[in-house]
Amino acid sequence: MNRNFKVLSLLIAFVLITAGCKKDDGASIEPPRDYGEQYAVEKPEIEDYLKTHYIASVDAEFNVVVEEIPDGSDEVSIWDQTDYPLQSKVATYADVAHTLYYIVFQEGVGESPTRADNVFAAYRGFRLDGTQFDYNPYPDTFSSLAATIRGWQEIIPLFKGGEYVDNPDSPDPAHFENYGAGMMFLPSAYGYYNTSQTNIPPYSPIIFTFNLYDVRFIDTDGDGILNRYETEEGIDIKDYDTDGDGTPNYLDTDDDGDGHSTRTEITDPLTGEPYSFDEIPTCEGGTIKKHLDPNCN
């Protein structure tokens, strides 16, 4: 890792995460099973793993070693240990509520991405039987969360990026500090489901450990508003659709459905440039920002 690695990475075009957390590559696909029935099989498998394995070690860079609890051992399971309490999030896909378990080793001190922003992250992926299917300890570019599996889109936004440190007077290489680091345990619906990958059979629950070094906020629909602002607090951007046309605002170039583009409505007529988000005006007598009010254009 050298001092210029981050500068170089910012100049590289955004690409898909090319390893285990990307969406399927079409390697082999089985006919899909019923999501509810499949999750009923996988949920106890995941919970059994959490109750029969323990965290043997976590080093300074959050490399994690997990081992099975030997018979008669007093090791405390992942499920019961309190050093890094097991947490969970309920997410719904195909009308089935799935519990996604995760661990926070370090939250991070920067900002959290949305599911459609770009991240600079290292990771390792393995199955419940311990088989490692991917490992990317030294990322070289930002990657789109929108191009990853569902589990990443649900869990990574719960963490924050870190601080980039590059002291020209120090012999130490440039690096990140105080970044988000965690572990996620995913049912196959939030991994690859009926699609096989290298070392991942169809319908396999999977596990990732990860370090979220940095976040880059983007404007997916090019309307002049970053994805992070295309929602309200507590609402996932995929669920925020102010004009009710079935397209969430972060993918909609006309957020209020009035026939006038969002970019046009948020452009300052004096400068010809978009307003900053905080400065987007309301219509006269209105209470919401201009681009969200169909009575104002």
C-alpha cells in the first residue's frame, strides 16, 4: 500500500465488486424454491452455527478467526458472547421476513452509505462449514453497493467509513483508521439463493467479515441530488417514492411527477447551477422543497 493508492483509486471508473459480494455471474442456476419454505430450513442452520461456534480471535485489523466449540469446552458461543454482541435486522424479500444477524466490531467514525452509494471495503467470505469462497484484503477501487448481493445492501449501510491518514513526514504508509468493521450472517435469499458460485452451492447461507474504509456518495439518476438526500430519516431509499409512480426518488428524474425534471426545478436561475440540497427553495406558500411539490415548477 503506498501513499498514492487512494488518489489512484478515485481516478478509476466505478466498477462492480468483482469478488464474492457481487451479484451472481450466472455460473449455474437451479429452479427457484419457495422463499418461505427455504428460509424455514436455513434459519435454524444459521442459528445453530451461531450457538456452536465462537470467536477465537479478532486482531487489530479485524481479521476474525471463528472455530467450532469443542465438546466439554467452556468457550462462549457467538450467540451468547458479550464482547461483540450479536445484533439482528429484519428485512423482507419476496414477502418473507428474514432475520439478518450481524456483529459490530467497530462502527466507524465517518458517514454511512445508502444501498446505492459506492464503498471502499475489504472482505472475506465463507460458508457455514468454514469453506472460504472469497478474500479481498486490499481493495484498489470504490465499488457500487447497488451491484452487490442483498445482504451487503442491508448490512453495510449500518456501518460508517473511517479516516484516511497520509502523513508526508512519517515513514508509515498511507492507511485508514477508525473505520467500520463487522461480520454478517446471511440466508441464501440475501446471498446467491439458487445460483451457484465458485465454492458456493445453491441455497447456501454465507458469512462475511468486512472493513468499510471509505464511502463515496453518488447521484444515481443524475438529477443533481445525491442519493443520500433522496429520502427521509428512517426510510430506506428504495422505499422513498414521493410521486407514487413506482420508481424511488433516487432513480426518478422527476421526483414529484409534474412533468418537469428535478434537475430543472433545483437549478438556480441566477447561476445556472443546481442549488445545494439545503438551499433548494420551497414554492411560495409551500412547505416542502420545490422538486417534491407537484404544484410548483
